[in-house]
Amino acid sequence: MFNFVVNRGVRVASVERRIYNTFVSSNVPRTVSSFATVDAEEISGSNPAEVLNLVQGKWIGSSNYNTIVDPLNGDSFIKVSEIDETGIQPFVESLSSCPKHGVHNPFKAPERYLMLGDVSTKAAHMLSLPKVSDFFTRLIQRVSPKSYQQAHAEVYVTQKFLENFCGDQVRFLARSFAVPGNHLGQQSHGFRWPYGPVAIITPFNFPLEIPVLQLMGALYMGNKPVLKVDSKVSIVMEQMLRLLHTCGLPVEDVDFINSDGKTMNKLLQEANPQMTLFTGSSRVAEKLAVDLKGKIKLEDAGFDWKILGPDVQQEDYIAWVCDQDAYACSGQKCSAQSLLFMHENWSHTSFISKLKDLAERRKLDDLTIGPVLTFTTESMLEHMNKLLEIPGSKLLFGGQPLKDHSIPSIYGAIKPTAVYVPLEEIVKDKNYELVTKEIFGPFQIITDYKSSQLPIVLDALERMHAHLTAAVVSKDPLFLQEVIGNTVNGTTYAGLRARTTGAPQNHWFGPAGDPRGAGIGTPEAIKLVWSCHREIIYDIGPVPKNWEVPPST
Ligand SMILES: NC(=O)c1ccc[n+]([C@@H]2O[C@H](COP(=O)([O-])OP(=O)(O)OC[C@H]3O[C@@H](n4cnc5c(N)ncnc54)[C@H](O)[C@@H]3O)[C@@H](O)[C@H]2O)c1
């Protein structure tokens, strides 16, 4: 009997597999060559890749090329065809052709919810194929150098996100609700409504994950997006759009533009999208918020902090998490640990020397440390030197340029660095701004505090302007409660294993404390960013018998 059950289980599983394989082979392209126009390994100065734009369903070039240099050796290895201000008209027209009620909504073309579920199923499957996953991992590494594991994590999160929105899950995002009315025939229904024409602007550091997650969210809810990714890395998303097309995404559904910031700014002002999602620096975020009259949601700068509570334990583990949080991807995660508050109990342990050892293991060979794309070596060292002028501050480790490399001088290359600054100095007005400046590289500030100084730590956190990620490392529930209850960061990890980085598809990631704050990843994030509430109040009658015109009110 037992045998029979087992055999039957095997048979059923193999039948299911056959059905699945038939489905997959007839519906989904299986190889990189079915969509890709470049070979991640072969791109070089002598064999440069070209990146195109997509508008009104057509891939187009331009006469204006932005030449991207290989961040590891300075070779001109990618030619991005960029649209300048004279070329934006087709993009403006394409966006303007989409009405405010969107491409689909619960009352219009609902079959598109299912179509996008199918596209997600096929695209998730494609990303699960080792060859395809390796292709994107290597392509990410070529333009935004990070270790294979870190680049692969980006592909994996994107795959899992797409798996989350297979089948009927897209239409469930647009789930409505109803409330009985005041009289017969009246009922109010709440719907998730698209914005229609929308724009998505994303930075260089997550070339696949951020644009795909936001783009699919925008599409799922019925919007027509124009997407702009930082030209340094836009080759990744160009290839991903080609993959999505082979998985059934209609070519007219998304426009893709390569341009400088100024041209994009002009496009936004002329096309006037109903909503723009901006991920990037606070400087550009604030400018766009004004230019677009507030029709924007923001994922902006992170100056992310971690507090080690008074209970010292698991030193090795916590030092390892701190090293990953501060220095993985060479500190170029918006969630990277920028400021570590360490209870004095930790100062009496070998925690800092453990952190130093871990940071010093990182090497350029495997990209566990690598080029910094928005700060030069000089600017990071200059910042460090200014910090070292603060009384009581000292260099804990790092603080030197990387050696023996060919990273071009427009980019930065420094060893993982930590500077100690005393808490009393951090909170002084004359130092605070300098200490809390986001350095998008392998750089962190470390300080210590006594239990009696926790209110000063909390005050320092209150004064920050960006509230993205945070971590409170402790097993003491009362300590966790006090810190969480007195802070606002949108993605806060709490407990022994707390980290600042980690933006998987299974939890919300985004800032809090700002009504313009966006989120990424989860159904809640998609609904909040990419749809608005619409209420339809059905009032179909009947009018009561013997109704008479009442006195005016
Ligand atoms: N909160 C998040 O989820 C998140 C995620 C990743 C990065 N970031 C932040 O991004 C920053 C790093 O990226 P960066 O330095 O490349 O950012 P950036 O603001 O310079 O650029 C981001 C994007 O905006 C475009 N852009 C620039 N000026 C523009 C304008 N006037 N109009 C329209 N678009 C314009 C750029 O071309 C790029 O595509 C860091 O501050 C980091 O913390 C935040």
C-alpha cells in the first residue's frame, strides 16, 4: 500500500511535470538568444554594445550617443543612444495618448489583468533558467560592479517578485470592496484606479530590481509608463524589456527613454504624467517635487543607522552583518549602514577589530569591494579628512585608495572605511550636517553611547531628513520598544539579527514620515504607489412610493 502511494505520487508528479514542460516549451522562450541582443561577457572597448530607446512600440536610435566607460578599466564599452530635448516629442505624444482612466481598470479591458499575470509567469520562469539568470547577473556586474552573489540576489528577488504576481494575483491587486448604503438600491464600492500616463525614474545601483519591480507594479494597476534608467546601467533594463516582450508584454505598453536628467525633466514637464515615481538622490527628488507640483512619489536618499543595544552577544555574527550592511556592493545600497551607534558595552569587546578584519577581507578580484560610481576617491577622502578634524574623532580602519587597479578616475576606489566620531560632537549644530551627509560608497561613521545617553541618540535620529532603513540590534524587548516607538524609518529591522540592508520581494521597502514616500515590492507598495482610490456609489432606486418634493434645506 505504502509502495503504491509512493509510486502513484511519483506518477502524478511526472505527469504534472510533462504538462508543465509542454506549457513552458510551447509558450516560453528558453534561451538567452531568444531575446538578448548582447553577450554580457563579450562587451568591450573593441566590441561595444549599443542601447536603444523604445517608443510607441518601436525601438529607435538617435544621433546622440552617450559613451559609457567600463567601471573596471575605463574602456568605452557601451554606446547609449540618448534622446535630447529636440527628440522628446514622440515620447510626449505616446504618454499623452493614454487617458487618465488608464489602459485598463475594473470597468475596462479587465482581461489585461490576466494577460499581465501570464507575462509574469513566463518572465519568472525565464529568470529561473540558469543561463538567463547568469546572463543578467553578469550584465549587472559589468555596469554596476558588485560580487556575483550580490548581483545574483538582484535577479533572484526579481524572479520571486514576478512569481508572486502570476495567475490571478494581478487582478487581486485591484480587489474592490462594497458597503451597504442608506436606502434600497444604494451601495458604495471602493476601487483601485490607475493614474493613466505615469513616469518611472531609477538610479544606477540596482539596474534590474528597482526598474522591474516598479515597472510591473505600474503596469499591473493599469498605467502606461515611460521608464528612464540611469544611462550608466540602462543596458540591463533594455535587455529585460526584450525578455518581457518575448513573454507576451505588448510592445506599446511601455516607453523606454535614455537621456540626461535635464531632458527627462523637460519631458516630464511637457508630457505632464499623472504620477511620477522617482528613485534617486534627495537633491533631484526635491527639484522634481516642485517642478511636478507634487504629483510624485519618492524613494530618495538613505542615511541609514543601526543601534547596538546594551546586551552584548553573538559578536561574530553581528560584526558580519555590520560588514555586509556597510560594505557589500561597495556601500552603494540606499539601505547601506551609514551610522553605527554602539552601546559602550560593545566598546569593551573585540567587536571593532572583528569588523575591521571582515572589512579587510574584501577584494577587488571578486568585486566584494569595487568602484564607486557617484563619488571620486578624492571627494570621499576629503570628506573623511573633514570628519577627522572634529575633536575626538579617529580613523578606525580603511581611509586609503584601493591599490593596483585600472578603475577610471571619474569613479571612486577606496578601502572599506570607518571613522569614529564622539556622540557629543555628532549632535553639535556645526558638525551634524557633515556627519550625516550620505556618502554613497564603502564608508561609515561609528560612535558609542552610554545608557543615559539614549535620549541624545534618539534626538540625533529625529533630526535626520531621510528615514529609509534602520536596525535595532538587541534581544531586550523593552529596549526595542523604546527605540522603535521614538523613531520613524520606513523599513526597520529589530532583534538580534537586525540589518539595514535587504530589500526582498516579501516585505515593504521604502521611507516613512513623508507623505510623498513610495514603497517597492509588496502588494501594499504596488497599490499605494500605482493606484488611487475611486468610490462608485450605486444609487439605482427605486424612489419611494408617494415621494414628494421636501422643503428646501
Ligand atoms: N530609497 C530608495 O529606494 C533608493 C534606492 C536606490 C538609490 N537611492 C538613492 O539614490 C542615490 C544614488 O543614485 P544617483 O546618485 O544616481 O541619483 P540621481 O538622483 O543622481 O539619479 C537618479 C536618476 O534620476 C535621473 N535624473 C537626474 N536629474 C534628473 C532630473 N532633473 N529630472 C529627471 N531625472 C533626473 C538620473 O539620470 C537617474 O536616472 C542615493 O542617494 C541613494 O540613496 C534610493
